[in-house]
Amino acid sequence: MRRCLLEDFGGDEHAEEIFGVWEGFLIFCPITEGVEGKMKLDGHRGMMKTSTFDFRVSRCVNKTTCRTEKEIDHFLRDL
């Protein structure tokens, strides 16, 4: 995880407004570099409160663009 930037909320005026509401709070976003942009946060953009944090990993079956089981396990341990 890393600290979110305005760009993570979007590039429009509405995104700027939502990001501004979080002033004074630390908000975190997933690091997507190295995972080909396949990580994302689910939920309503700008939601101020959540009661759960859900982290899911999908492993590929019979696809050539997938990482190995060992690479996936290493990535998860690094989290």
C-alpha cells in the first residue's frame, strides 16, 4: 500500500472535491506497479467509512500470462 494521490481519485472536479474531504487523514491505495494494473479498490469512490477490508488473490489456471505459484506466494508474503 502507498499513500493515495489526487490522481487515484480521478482527474475531474468531482474527484478533486472528494480528495479534499480527506484532508488531515491518511488514505492508502494499492501499489499496482509490477502487477500489471490488476489491483484495485472496490467500493464507492470517496467512501468515508468502511467496516471491513477485503483482500483477494486470483490465481490463474492454464494461462500463459500468469505468474508462477512461487512468485504469487512471494508477493503475498511481501505484503
